[in-house]
Amino acid sequence: MGTNPPERASAAAKILAKPADYKVCEGCGSIVLKKALLCPNCHAYRFDESTPLVIRQAELLGSRAAASVTKEDYH
Ligand SMILES: [Zn+2]
């Protein structure tokens, strides 16, 4: 019950709708809100704010969620 792939996919969709509101943590690759000062995941304070990178990371997040749905279908 720990994972929730649909929620993850919709989070990715939310980011893709407004990629300019987000940035990517240089420490762990997480997508965080642009106004965040520290990464909530690894507490790094260095971010890449380039929108194309945010989009790429969000697509990765979305496709990873889709992959885990597929995997569960085989069980
Ligand atoms: Zn991080």
C-alpha cells in the first residue's frame, strides 16, 4: 500500500502544466517548487532552474510511475 502510481503520474502532469514554477535539485534530481530554499528530500540548496530540465525530470517521474503500474499488472 506504500506506493501510489496514479498520484505520482498526476504530480508529474501538474509539474508539466507549469514547469516554470519548479526547479530541479542538483543533489538528488527531485523536482521542487521554485520558492523552496532547500530540497525537502536531501536538503541541498543548489538547483537547476532551467525549464527544459524540469520538463525532462517530470516526464521521467511520469514514465517511472507508468512502469510500476505495468509491473503490478503482471502480478
Ligand atoms: Zn535533493
